[in-house]
Amino acid sequence: MDEAALRDLLVEMGASLFRRGFSVGSAGNISVRLPDGYLMTPTNSSLGRLEAERISRLDAGWNHVGGDKPSKEVFLHRAVLEARPEAGAVVHLHSTAATAISCLAAPGDEAPIPPLTPYFVMRVGRRLPVIPYYRPGDPAMEPAIHEGAKGAKALLLANHGPVATGATLTDAVYAAEELEEAAKLALLLRGASPRLLAPAQVDDLLGTFG
């Protein structure tokens, strides 16, 4: 997919997430890896009202070279994409249920959402590290995010929200959506004794789809 098509898809995906309540106001940001750089949603932009030609363009060294000024959380995307060279996109949201889990889970927890469904395992994986709280926009969180992302497709930023990756922009959006739905299930079943996928079942899913 060429850059123009990726810009159009980013606009489409952002609007879909916004329309369904996965982001509100100017919350959330998305990045896409290009052969020679990156696309990123602009700072203070709404995912529901992106304009393809105004999406930020960064070069391979993460310098802003086109479009509007990028999100203030460039370092977050850099940390994840440099830790996961196979990832083609990063989606950071403030979706309600996943953010609720990020407020309940202890920093350092690597499984704040149990393996309730095969779809969660396939999209998110075995690990979902909870990164300690940092003020939004604080570049000091970059090393912690980078370290967490080395072994995980998705992260929770404590008291902040989820970060999901995928091989493509579409895959990353699907992962963010599945993470939010899994968080809803985890909250719905909180205090109950749900049947979890057995370790062998998780291994089978990761061996097939991981």
C-alpha cells in the first residue's frame, strides 16, 4: 500500500474508532511505519476528524518533515516501533474499559487481563505489561515502554490507556479493538470465577496465530 493509500486508511480507521467511542476529543494517536519514515496523527487532532494531507510525516530519524506537527507522544511510538521491528503500526487509545483496567492493575503486572477468549490471545498474546504511570507527554517513559514492548504486542500505560501494535495499520486497529473488548469482559466477570483458556490452549493459539 502506498503512502497516499495509507493516509486515507488512517483517516478511515481513526474515524471508525472515534465514532464507536474508542477515543474522545483529541485523545489517542496512531503511527504507521513507511519504508523511509513514519506517518503519525498530529498533535491535538481528533481521530474522528483527520485530514489525509495534514497527517504528520517523519523521516527515518523521527524528524518532522511534513504535514502538521506530530503528536506530543512521538517518543511512545518510537519506543514501540524500535522495540518491535516487525510491527507496522501503533494505536494508542484512551478507550474506557482498557483504561479502567490500567487503573486497577499494578504496574509491572504482565497479565492484567486473563486469557478469556481465543481472539484476545491471537490479537494481543500472552503478555500485556502494565507500564508505571508517567505524566502524559513525559519522554521519561520511553525506556519503560521500549522494554515492555520487546516481548509484548500490546501494553497498558498505568492510569492512562492501551497501546497496541500490528503488522499493518488494520492489524493494529483490530488488536486495539480486541483489547478493549477483552477488558470489558474482564470487568464484567470481575469477582466471578470464569473458565480461562488452559495454558496448552494458549500455546496452541500462539503456535498457530502468533
